[in-house]
Amino acid sequence: MSDSASALIFSDAAATKVKALIEDEGNDKLKLRVYITGGGCSGFQYGFTFDEKAQEGDTEVENQGVKVVVDPMSIQYLEGAEIDYKEGL
């Protein structure tokens, strides 16, 4: 598992929201897993899920005690991206 803060930006707003969602789940071992799947002619599809464990080779980014994990295949497409959270219309 590598820790590369420059690989992915995890904003304070996103960390706060994910922390609240993890508290709602009642499992403080959860991490936010971000991944990409092939989308055919519509391009890549981005996914988010909760995962209890980081896998071998995952990149891990932490903010406010909340961890985001990304698999090696997905991180190459997410490098330099920002995970943020905004409320509004």
C-alpha cells in the first residue's frame, strides 16, 4: 500500500461528509474506495464504495482521520484529481 498525497486530493469538505456517512454506518474501520471501470463508448465510469480493508498496492490518502483507497489500475487515471463534496442545486 502506498501513501501518495500528491496522487489524489481529498478535500476537507469531502472528508467531513464521508466521516458522517461512516458514523451513520457504525463501522469506524470503513474507508472510501474510489475506482474506475471501463465504460465502452461512453468512456470511464467512476465509482465509490466503502471497504474495510486496503488491498496490496492500493494508494491511500487520509484527511481528518478518513481514508480514501484507490487500486493501482484506477490511480493511474485519477492522478491529480480532487475528491470534493458540495451541496446545492
